[in-house]
Amino acid sequence: MQRSKKIGMKARADQVGWILAAVLGGVMLASGFQTAGDKIAVVDLISIATKSNIGVANAAQFDQLKAARQNLLQFVEQNPVITSDQALQLHDLVEKENPTDADKASITQIEGAITTATKSYTDLAAKYSDPASKATPTADEQTQINNARHLADTMSNTEQRWYTEFMQDLQDWSDKHRQDNLNKARDAVAQVAKAQGYTIVFDKGVAPYGANDLSDAALQAMNAQK
């Protein structure tokens, strides 16, 4: 049986957080070219997005989604005697963003049946694996062994397909929430800048020593959004 791959996506990458990689332009807000009358400020847009209430909640949910999929891959690697119906049920239950208590109970019940079936197979296979033993499986036992091996082989292929699918699902989820969160952060910056009379706002990535940092005020404004 092949060893399952671990989901390699990180919920946080250094200070960028669950947002992964966000490419920002130099000028956040601008009303034409700079003139003598322009009032300039800076913000840390990534920090605003990740430290906001919704950013923290999204990071926690991403971790949960990733852990659920990782746990499923590890489980099927260790307990591969799984029918197609059981595999489909587990897959659909684990993919839910907000599983109910009933969903969690169903997962536990299905995994219990799978664990029992896998142990039955391994115990039976071990019984006849000793070359020194002259015992041979009965016809029914051989059928059970063959069926279990077929299920395990099929599950090995399914596991690899799930890995690829889960990676893409997590990336899509992250991309969507990253963009939504950055849009909310930009809206908060625009709100604060307008209220305080700033006409140009640079991201600190391109103006790290700029004065008039609006990050804290924008974070408060973003957390106040409905």
C-alpha cells in the first residue's frame, strides 16, 4: 500500500498568515499625481487583513478544514479496507465546512466499522503468513482475504486522488477568502483615509519608513464592518 502524502499547505506563512501570498501594488489610494497639497499616509494591508476579526476566524477555519482532510488521509492509509460507499460517505462528510454533531457521529460510526474490517483482514492474513505454518485458509477465508486486498488496492488509488483534490479545494478556499478579506481591508483603509483627509496611502511594503500609519485605525474600522 502506498504511503499517503501529507497536505503541504500551511495555514500561516511567516507574518503573511493564512493569506499565503498577496501581491500588493505600491499605491493603495491615489487621487492623481502627488501635489503640494497631498496628505500622505501608510498602512500595512496584510497585517490589517490577518489581524482583523474575520481574518483570525478564517485562519482558524482553514486550520480545521486542513486538519479534517489530513486526518482522513491518515485514517484511510492505516485502515484501507473500505467499501466504495463508506469512502463516499466519509469524503462528503469531511468536506463540509461546518459539520454538525450528527455528521461527526456518522464519521465516528463509519470509521469504527472500517477499523473493524481492516483488523479482521490483517488478523486473518497474519494467521497464514508464517511460511513455517502448514495451515491454509478455507475457501471462505481466502475469498475474504482477496476481497479485502481488492478494497485496499482500490483505496490506495482513491487516497492519491483525494490528496490532489483536497490540495486544490484548500487553495481555492484560501484564494477566495484572501481576496474577500483584502477587499474589506482596502475598504476600511479608504474609509479612514477619507475621514482623516488623506489623499494618498502607500502600503508599508514599498514605503516602510513612511509617517502617518493608519493601520491601527483601519483595523478598528474593518472590525466594525458588518
